[in-house]
Amino acid sequence: MIIIVSLMAGGLVGYSISNSTTSAKIDDLQNQLSTLQEQILNLNSTENITNENNTYFLGDNISLSQLYEQVKNSVVVVQGVTVLYDFFGRPYAYSTVEGSGFVSNLTGHFVIITNYHVVQDAINITVTFTDGDAYAANVTGSDPYADLAVLSANAPQYEYEPLRITSSSTLKVGDSVIAVGNPLGLTGSMTSGIVSALGRTVSVSWSSYAIADCIQTTAPINPGNSGGPLLNYQGEVVGVTSYTAITSQGVAAQGLGLAIPSSTILRETEALITNGSYNSHPWLGISGTDMTFEIAQTMNTNVTYGVLITQVTSGGPADKAGLKGDDIIIAINATYIAMRIRSMDDLSTFLEEYTSPNQTVNVTIVRNNQTLPVELGTRPPPT
């Protein structure tokens, strides 16, 4: 009997010890599992998306559908009405205008950024968010020289989800971009492409000055896209989609869109909000054309690149500095930045991106290979 009791007692003690060890292991595994679950939750909330003022960033593994979900609420439809008047000032025709825009908070104020040409001479302007709610809007400021406008809307704060705007100066040809907007009234459309060129100039109907430093992209852009954001794959604005290139026959080019660079937005937005305009475009005071081989032969020169000056504005900066018609500008430099000038694109981009009014630049011309200092002026208001 004593032996049997001892064996039973030993078995119970052994079972108790074994059960205690197993329970400890289970508790340890449960603690590890809880820790792992907490780490996964933390990673899910911080790895891909940083939410600060509703600004979004993506990680290295890009999902275009995820990117679209993160930016779509920041893009709006911009609509308005333009009125045509007869000789006596009486309205005789009305037309609707429609484009895109996006929310920004660069200066601590929620605003809608769009193109100037979308709201030019428009009345009864409204902005419609992705939830379908529309609100009256007003033009806070505009710059026809850069084709930019800033709108304020009578919308509640929860509607505003501002996009982050980064400098386009870091863009390179080949970088991937997407455009989100409302082409042909098809709201919330997204297209993708690459940066196919930089530093383009675009001639526009409302100004004698071309829009400088534009981004060329293969992302399809159609009427209605104007004013929407051009984004990199981090969800940051690098430009404002603005134009579809048109051939000389008036046909829209395929895969050739143009956007206002975000560096212009960053430079101008505060002035547009505060002053209603931007008045710091540098002015050289010339008209010119790109040099070609044929022009060089006609002029009996071996210089086949640069800008041939066709007209100098009397009393303007170039005139005061001694530049003349038929001079060929081949280089320009200012504040340790120099550029070989191959075309009007180069000259316009350099002036807009690197200079300001009252700054002195050195202009090299093919007239005894002279370099002339020119104090830039301020571009006159549009007429």
C-alpha cells in the first residue's frame, strides 16, 4: 500500500510539474504573439502612410490603386460660367467652363489651386469634392503669366485634404508621374506616364509671353484635366496639368501633355493669397527666335544655336545694356549658375527659375563674343 501511494504521489507531482512547465510555455507564446500582433499593427499604420494634415506618402512598393485612393479626395471639379456681351454691353451668350483643381495648405490656409485659364473671366464659380458636395468659390489670386489661380471655397474643413507639394527642380526625364482630374467631364480619372522632357515653353492666347519651364509628360491630358495635380509616386504634387500639345493642323498630339512646374506654385502661392497677384517675373525686354542652320547660313555665321534677337524693347533692360537686334544670345549666368542658351526654351526657363527683377545677369552674345551685364526689370502687367 505504501509503495502504491508513493507511486501515485510521485505521478501527481510529476504531472503538476509538467503541467506547470507547459502552461508557462503557452503563456510565453501568447505574450510573443501579442507583441507580434502589436508590431504588425504599428507597421500597418506607419510604414506606407504618414497622415499629417491629410498628406500622404507611399513606400517603395508602389500600388497605383492605393495611391489613387490616397489622393482622390484632394482633387475637385472646378466649374463656372463665362458671358459674352454685344457692342452695347448686353449679355447675349453664356457658356460653361470646367476644369480640375486640388487642395493645398502651403500657407496655413486651405485653398484650391487650378489654372488661370480655367477660371479666366468666369462667374458663378463652384468646386465639387469627391463626395458630390459643391460649394461656391472665389478667385483669391491669379497670375496669367504662369497660368495659375488660387480659389477659396465656402466649404467645411472636413472637405479639405491637402496634397503635399514638392519642388519640381528634382525631376528628371524618365521619372514616373500620374495625373488625376476630370477630363471631358469624367470625374476622378487617373492616367500615368513619365516625364518626357523638361524646360518647355508654351505659347498661350491670353499673353504675349510664353509660359516658361513647363514639364512635358506622356500621361494623357485632355480638356477638363487642366488645373489638376501631376503627382510623383510618393503622392506629392510636382506640377499642374495644363495643356495638350496641338499640331500645326490643330490636332491634339498623342502622349504629349504639359504641366506648370510645382516650383512655380511654391514660389507664387503666398503672393497670390496675400496680394491677389504675383509681380516678380523677371524681364529682359527682347523678342527672339531660335537659331537654326538655315538662319546661320543666311547671317553668314557658324553659330547654329542660341536665341536670335529680333526686337529690343525701347528703354527696357536689354536696350539699356546695349543689346541689339540680330545679336545672338549663346550663354547667360547669374549668381554662380550658368547656362548655355540653345533656344528660347532655355532662355525663358533660366530667367524664370534662377533670376528675379533688379538682379544683374551676364549675357554672352555673338558680337565680338561680348558678355554684357544686364539689370533685369519687372515684366509689365498684361495688356
